[in-house]
Amino acid sequence: MRTQIIQINEQNINQELINQAGDIIKSGGLVAFPTETVYGLGGDALSPESSKKIYAAKGRPSDNPLIVHICRMEDLAHIVREIPEAAYKLAKAFWPGPLTMIFNKSELVPYETTGGLDTVAVRFPSHPVARAFIEASGGYVAAPSANISGRPSPTLAKYVTEDMNGRIDMILDGGDVEIGLESTIIDMTAEEPMILRPGYITREMLEDILSSVDEDSTIMNDDSKQAPKAPGMKYRHYAPKAELTIVDGKADSVVDYINGELCRLKQEGHKTGVIAANDTIARYKADICKNIGNRNDEKAIARELYRILREFDDEKTTVIYSEAFDASGVGQAVMNRLLKAAGHKIIYLK
Ligand code: TXA
Ligand code: MG
């Protein structure tokens, strides 16, 4: 299959090109598109065949449900059985935007899209290209992140091309994404709304609207006896090809420990990498040191993380050490993804 790659300027959207992309979806094809979080791999959410194609293109297990993307609040009622009052409140506060809510699904949504579940995840993105594209596609676009299953989600169209060239019909290149980590997922069918995946919309922001929300206990812990409630969270996701270890502790101890390990690993013939904040980066002796930014700016760190993990792959790094970052606010999503990328390998120094 030849994959068409098309530039779209979000300030001046070419409707003709968007209509072409929409026509591909309506006729059962796949199109990757930018959102404010990461790039998505879109297909018709109401077509079982399209959803199967998405799983095949990603190499994703079919028990891992897809998120249905909409572009109008009024479309929600068609794909869900009921809309709880709390969901209206969250929608008012955070839609369009990086929040995904889970509802009981209506009959319109095929089980192929929901991985066999009776619930459906719905997101109303804010990115102008995403919204125009969803509208041109008929209003319901199923879209996982546009990476091969297990790789970091793409934050640039070139990474989508790397993973999806030849596997899908079209890539809409809208430049850099704004956030860099996937949306916050909250289950609205639980007794108390429950966060299944942390993201840019933080627990504090949700609690400002709903007063109290629950959180899946597997988000920050590797409790293998407990299955995460979002099926996708059980996979070793977001992972670079190199072995990644996180080291947490006082700055001096972390630098000394990592440098000691690097020295040993280099002698063993490894190509080594380090991920660190700008105040410590110069102190590391890895082959490749990546500055992830100011450690007090979690939003900037979120934007850089997946790009850095992919660059290490390109540079054929074989082992990576990362500093730990503050897990408050958006930092919780950063540490959740970093822990997954490391397969929960974290060393705590005194
Ligand atoms: O920001 C995002 O959400 C991006 C962009 C493209 O919108 N999409 C994204 O999709 O991250 P994906 O497929 O990579 O992740 C979807 C996650 C998976 O962990 C999946 O298991 C969970 O959502 N999920 C989807 N439907 C669910 C459901 N009905 N119940 C529980 N978890 C669900
Ligand atoms: Mg994904």
C-alpha cells in the first residue's frame, strides 16, 4: 500500500485535503492525524472491518479497546447508553481537550471497536485538524496512538511515517503536538469516577469539578496480581528498544550511582544513554545525554519524553538510565509512562 503524506496547516486548514482524508475513512481506510496529545491512527469507529484493520496495522492485540473520537457534544448520545450528570460536568470543563471518558456503549458501537467490552471510551479532541478530520469522516473516528504496538506514541508525523508507512492510506502531518502524552482516561461507569490513565488533565483538576474521584491502584505500582482496568495499560508500553532503568534519590547520589554503572557498561561494550534535567545533565558520562528540560516544568518534560525515547532507538543505544521526576500534577503522567517504559525497573537510593 502506498501511504500518502499530506501537510496540513492548523492555522489555515485546507478543507479539500481534509475531505479527501474523510472519504478514505468513509470507504473503510485508515488515516493518521494530529491531536493535541499524540498522533492518532484513525478508522471508522462504527465499522467492525475498519477496527480490525487498525489492530492489524498496529500489530495490537484485539482485546485492547480503541478510543472513539467525536467532534460535537451532541454526537455522544448516539454511541453511549446514558450520560451521567458527572460526565456533563467534566465535558463542560474539559471538552474539547485531552480527557477520555468511559461510558456504557450503545448498540451502534461494534464490539470490534471496544475489544469485546460493553463500555466505550470517548474523546473530543481540541486540535483543529483533528476536529475537521473527524467531521469530514462522519463524526466517529476510532483512534489509538499511531505507533506500532509497544513503541512510544508519536509526537511528530515523522515518527508516524517511521511506524506506519506502507500500512495505512494517509498521514496528515500537522507538525508537533502540544502535550506529548496520551489523554487522561476516566471511567464514568464506576461507582465513583475512576482515573485509569493519568494525563494532562490531573486528578486535582478533576476533583475541582467532581469533588472526589478514584484512581486505579495499578497506575504507579507494578502489582502484577492486579490487572489494570484499562486493558492497554497492562502491556509493556511506550518502551524504547534499550533497557531502561530509573534511579531515584538525592541528585549527588543519583549522578554518582549512574556514572558508576555507565563506566562498567561501557567496558562491556554497551552504547549508553542518560535522561536528566538541565541542572544535572552536564555531570553524566554517558555516550549520549538527553536533556529533558527544567525539572520543575512537568509539562515541558511531558512534551519531550517520547521524542527522547525514540531518538535513543534511532541512535542504537543499548542501555539507558533516567533520573526520576516529581510525580505531582502532570508529573504523575510522566512518571507513569517512564515507569512503563522501564518495565517498572526503578532503583531507590538513600
Ligand atoms: O490521547 C489519546 O488518548 C490518544 C489520541 C490519539 O487520542 N489515543 C490513545 O489511544 O492513547 P490508545 O489506544 O493508544 O490508548 C487507549 C487506552 C488503552 O489503554 C485502552 O485499553 C483504554 O484506552 N481503553 C479504551 N477503551 C476502554 C474501555 N472501554 N475500558 C477501559 N479502557 C479502555
Ligand atoms: Mg497507545
